[in-house]
Amino acid sequence: MTWLNVLKHHRWKLALLIVAANIGLWLNIAFGAHKALTEWQWLDMVGEGGTALFILLWLALVLKSRPTGRVTNYLALGLCCLFFSWWMDLLDEFIRLPEHIHWDHWLESGPMPVGMVLLTIGLYHWHREQLAISQQMEKRERVFREHRLFDKLTPLGGADYLKHQVSDCLAHSLEQQQPLSLLALDLDHFAAINRQYGHAEGDAVLQALSQLLLLNLRRHDLLCRLAGDRFVVLLPNTGESQARLLALELEQAVQSLAHKTRQHGERVHLAASTAVVMAMDEAPDALLKRLNLALARAKPLRIKRA
């Protein structure tokens, strides 16, 4: 917010402060007498005047840095009351009022507790605002951190995200005494698609394939892209035999995918190899290594049969 906007949005508060300060000055001049220079208490003047100036600085910073609203009003009015109290106290160092006048004590001391109350209320609500903002920032940071774990081409988790999820699923599987299976799927001759149609078309094939696999999986299954044209599915509460049936269904779905090239509309005939392993009491890296070895053994057999 620019200083022009500060004056525009807070003109009534600032005008009220200026009027109140001038009224206080006029009352002291009208009913009091100037003190001689020898009566001035320089240390008190520096302390009281410096405090008043710092409060004005705080007020300017609050109005400049915060949006208009209830919390800003509490803070601003509280600081205005504190400034007025210190301002009236400072005038005592220059002007002596008659002993029968007592309103000056009210003007000096009265605004101080009011300002402290208003300032405390404003700080309390500001504190709550900051907690809410911190929570939102933590959520954004978490989303950004997790977003980096997702594949840029497909809406799927990448290799790092897969490793985190495998670790969590293994721990949950052991705790609940439930089976956990992993399914790997790899496209056959995907390099030939890139050579024949180009890498852009190969990316389109992977995007279409990821959507196809998601449609053919159960709600609680987790699909991730391990690397290139290789996908891994986490199958919670699933035994090996059930996982093999699901792998066969995915192979058939890939063969039935009617993907056509963007440039010439030619149908790309796809096929995939799959492998299934059932998790044991092992580390996530060991489980994924075993899955990759199973897929490496299954892929030559699948291509040879084709």
C-alpha cells in the first residue's frame, strides 16, 4: 500500500489524532504558563518525546503494511491513544498548569489503559491471523513439496513418490496382517513408437495409457510411473493370484486401446508385459528390485510369444 493510499484509507483516524493532539496543545497553552529553560528536564523530554515519536513510527508501519479492517483499526486506535497520552505527558515539560486544574491528569493517564486494551485486542487477533497464514503456508509448502514428487507428463506419482508409498504400505500391511502385492507394467516396443511417430506422439501414448490404467484399477489401488514406459501399481489387501488376474485384465485393456496418432490418425497397436510380486517382510528398495527382476524375466517371454 502506498502512502497516498494510507492517507486515503485511514484519513479519519489520522485526522482525529491530529485534532486531539492540537486540542491538548491548545488547552495547555490556554490554561498554563511556559516554563523557563532552566526548568526543563531534558532527560524526561527525550524519553517522553522519543517514546511518542516511536509510537508514531509504529502507527505508520502498521497502516502501511496491513490491509484495512477490524484488526488494523484496533492496532491503530490503540497506538493513537498511547501517542496522545505520551504527547500530553510531554507538554508538561514545557507548560506549567495551575494546581486547581486536574483534567490534565485524566488526559495524560486516561488514554493509556484504553490504548493498551485496544492494542492487546489487536495483537491477539493479529496473532490468530498469523497462525492461520502459517497453516496456509505449510499447506502450500507441503503441496509444492509433494508436487515435485509427481511425474510432469502424467498425473501420476513418480519414482520417489512410489518409494514413499511402498514404505507406508509395507508398514500398514505388516501392522494389519494384510497381503500387499505390486504389479509392474511395461509397454512392448515403445522405442519403436518414438522412432516412427516422434517423441511427442510417444508422450501422448503414455498419457493415454495412464488414463486407461486408472480407469481399469480399483479405487484403493495406487498407480505410479516408475520411469519411461514402466508403471507400477500398489495393490493393498490383494493376494498374488488376484493380482495376476488384474495384470491380465490390464494387458487386455492395453491391447484394446484404440490410440490414433495426432498427425495422420493411424492406429497405434499397443501391447504390454506385466509382472506381479507379493510383498514380504523386506525393505522397499528390495521389493522394487524384485519386481523389476520379475518384469525383466517376463518381458522377453511376452515378446517371444507375440
